[in-house]
Amino acid sequence: MKNIRIERLNDAFQEEISKIIATEVKDDDLKFITITEVDASTDLSYAKVYVSSFMQDKSVEKGVKGLQS
């Protein structure tokens, strides 16, 4: 079971990443990507960010590559 502190941080990361995508990112392919979950490690050395979209697969791949850069 994860620490409650980590769970709160995961929620905060998810909210902040979503806000950044909505307000600061100019790429239209990223506008339709939703951050569904963030899973940070217990030592906070890394985090997995899960996304979803209703767009076509090619656009989603392009959007995810844009997020990774």
C-alpha cells in the first residue's frame, strides 16, 4: 500500500500537468490528451504518467512524443 503522502503528490502532479497542458502548450495534438493517473515512486526519483485520448492512434502517438520531449 502506498503512502498517503505519495498519493497526495500523485494527485497534485496530475492536476498540475493537466493545467500546464491546457494553458501553456500550443500543440493542438496535446490539447485532447487527458492525464488519467500519475504513479510516483516512493523515493520520488521517477513517476509514470498515464494518458488517454479519443483521437486517432497516430495523433495520440505524436502527442505522447511531444510530451516526452
